[in-house]
Amino acid sequence: MRKLVPFMKKYTSYAVLCPILMITEVVADIVIPYLMSLIVDVGIANRDVGYVVKIGGIMILAALIGMILGVISSYFGATAGYGFAAEIRKAVFKKVQDFSFANLDKFSVSSLITRLTNDCNTLGQVAMMSLRMAVRAPFLMVFALIMAFRINARLASVFMVSIPLTVILLGIIMAKARPLFIKMQSRVDRVNAIIQENLIGIRVVKSFNRQKHEEQRFKERNDLLRDTALKAISIVIFLLPVLTVVTYATIIAVLWFGGKQVVVGTMGSGELVSFITYITQILMSLMMLSFFFMQFLRGAASASRIVEVLETESEIKEAPDPVAEVKDGSISFENVSFAYPLSSDKALKNINLEINSGETIGIIGSTGSAKSTLVQLIPRLYDATEGVVKVSGVNVKNYSLKTLRDKVAFVLQKNVLFTGTIRENMQWGNENADDEQIITALKHSHAWEFVSSYEDMLDHKVEQGGDNFSGGQKQRLTIARALIKSPKIIILDDSTSAVDMTTDAKIQKAFKENLSNVTTIIIAQRISSIQRADRILVMNEGKIESVGSHEELMKNSPIYKEIYESQQKGVVGQ
């Protein structure tokens, strides 16, 4: 929790004023029982109506002041607490944006969502309670103890039994509750994971009529979360009756011994009444502290999960004095090998390859041959485990990430469109792009032919994930978005798989005519998509099996020839 304190800096004034006002409110609460004893033992005993009215007026004034200060303190506490949570959430979100793919492999998406929402909210509540309840309770207890000893030190000795007993019970309950709260957070992660998976794949679920199966999977995880929560809450609930028993037992003891003192005249009846009020305040403050510590346990579990994200160093680090310019689109792989984090098997093995600036390279191979892995090393989505990847003759690790990724456009097979308009999505590539630049890019990707048919054209709405477009339309839009970056290198990772062969051919032709100075790397399953490339790489089990033109590979590569013939049979069969 100490590591998160700096996030309160923006709300320091609220965090300071809240406990100060809370202490002032506590003073008002402590004064009221004392004034009440004066009314009974002095005003009523002497039948002095004026004194009763005077002290009663002071009591009302103290209550009003306490109420006003309490409201203001609550506002300051809420502002500081939830502001604190907002600052943490912002920092965690920013940290996640800087994560490499390897970091994202370590944390599941559902876990990161839980940390950004549930855990941050818990920390906000703990911060607010720390400024209010954690201040009010101890000060109320101390001031009430002082007043109780001031009224009757001998009678106050009853606290020597009740307070230690309460503290022991509190410690036992906290020890039992802590692991359950930690387990609860992991169970929330698992519930979020299945919700996310189900909603993303809802069309598949419905098409296979698997709603009942998904409901059962959700029920199992939801029930586990419910059972863990119930165990944790049951322990907390058990605390209330225990503290209530201790409170009433203490009051009974005070009434027994204090009543005898009232009878013999060594204690006023008003003092006994105020003493009982102080007992309630003392034990209620212990109860507040116990609930605060319970929430603090949840906060501690959330804090450790948040700190874990904040202290995770990105696998991708910039050089101290990074290169700020990519001069051309040449690429070289020098003895490059790569293994995914936590895996001892190499996905890529001793890759050596030279790609000239402006060259069009096709990559083909069976599933799992590491085609995508190879190209992900170019914009440093992952870093090579061994060897060096160079762009424009410079080790990619020596570029600033912004410079490198601005000049390397990456189009994935399952690229995502974001809620907004077509224009706003295109400006992801270049936020200053005007309509003319956007339309040019859309024409190069052959997306303008359907975008121009909309009445609102570039202002046409894009629903979440681009679900109001077909797969082929989404791919053409994402290609256009990449082209707007004016890259030196463009990588199409099976990103024309959803378009028909005619449109695919038109896109390839447009690239040849308009992007002759841009290095183009095309990963494809269809040979027709890469047949006209300057060179084609055939990947097999993490190695480059052969390199050459279509004609050369038909003669020299058994794998390429087999793929070509199988696809030709499919075409003939149709």
C-alpha cells in the first residue's frame, strides 16, 4: 500500500483536511455525553430550567457543528479516495499500453480488466475509509476512554477486560478472512474471463447452439466466486454479534457496579448515563476499526495485484539515445532465433535474410511454421532471443519505439476497428490526415468502392469492433488505415484472407503501382496473393525452407509445389 501513496499527491489538500475535520467532529461527539451528564446532575437535580436550556442549546450547537463537519469531511474523503483510485487506474492503463506482447502473454486480459476496475475501486474505498473511519475510530476511542477515566477511573477498569478481548477476537477473524479475500479476487478474474470469452464469441455460441453449455461453465465459476465470498462475508458477519455481546456485557457490568456507586452517592446518575454512552462509543470505534481492517485486507490483496502490474518491466526497452529516423525500408535478419517467454522451444531457428527497400516479399508455410512470429520481430512486438534484426541498417533495438512503429505499418488478419466513424478510424494511422489523404488510402486498399456508396461516406458510423462491416470490408479498411501512416515498411499478416481473389489481385496491383518505394511483406495462405511478389519465403518449422520467385520455387521447393498443386486442385474442383 505504501508504494501507492504517491498517487494521492494530486489530492493532498483533501487528504489532509478530511481527517482534521473528522477529528473536530469526534470532539463534538465526545462533548455531547459530558454536557448531558451536566443537565442531569446539575440542571435537573437543582431544578434549574435556565441551566438546562443553556446546556441543551450548547449540545444542539455541538451536534450541528459535528454534523456539518462530518458532511464536509465525507465529501473530502470521497474526493480523495476515488481520485486516488482514478490516478492508479490511469497509471495502470498507461503501463498496460507500454507492455510488450510477452508481458500481455503473462497477464490474461480478464485479469487486467479486473485489476483496472474491481481492484482500483477497492483501493478507492480503502483510501476513503483510511481518511475517515481509520481516523475517527481511534480518536473516538481514545477521547472516550479519557472521558470515562475522568468520570470514574475505578469503573473504567472494566475496559481492561473488554478491549483486549475484542482485539484478540479481531485478530483471529482477520487471520481467517485474509486468504479468502485474496482467493476472491482470483475468482473474480476467472468469472470475468468467461464473460469476456463468451461475449466475444457470442455469434459462434449461438451458431453452434451452445448456450446451455456456456451457462453451465459460467455457473461453475460463478458458484465458486459466490461460495468464496460467502465464506469471507460469514467471518465478517460473525464479528458483529461477537462485538455486540462484548458491548452489552460491558454495559451490564457498568450498570451493576456503577448503579451501586449511584446508590451510595459516590457517582451521579448523569455521570453513569454519560459513562454508558462512552462505553458504546469505545466499543463502536473498535467495531469500526474491525470493519476497516477487513476492508483493508481486501485492499492489500488488490494493492499487491496493482503493484505487480506497475512494477512489471516491459520486455521491450528503448536504448538510452535512440535513433529518431528510419531512412529506408531495408530489413535484415542476422542469425535470428526466438523462443516465446516461458518456453524452451525455439519458434524461429537461425534466420538469415536480406530484404531490399521497396521489395515485395511473400511468406507462405503451414500453420505453426512461425510466419507471423518472424514479422513481429520487425516492429519489436517481440524481441529476438538471439541474433539481430535490422531496419535500414540499424538494429531495431536502437530505434525509439515511436519512430520504428510509425514507419512499420502492421495489418493483422483480425485487426480491429474502433467505435466512431470511418474517418476517425483512418486517423489512427495519422491524426492529422485530411479527407483527400484518407480517400487516397481507401482507394489503394479498394475500400473506397463501398465507402463511397454510403450517404455519409467518411462519417459513416463504425460499431464496436466494426461489426457492421463484413470481414473483407474490415480488412480493406485496416489496410487503408495502415497506409495513411506513410510507412517505409508495410506488413500484411494474412490480412486479405477475407477478400475475394479478384479484389485481392486489385489490392496487389495497387500496391505495385502506388507503393513501389515501400517494402511490402505479405503473409498469405493463398499462393495467388503472393505469386507476383519479387521473392517468396517458404517457412517450415521455424526455418526458411527456400527463397525465390514463384517459378523458381515450383522447381526447387517441394513444400511450395505441394501447396500450389493442392490449391489448384481446389480451384479446378470448384
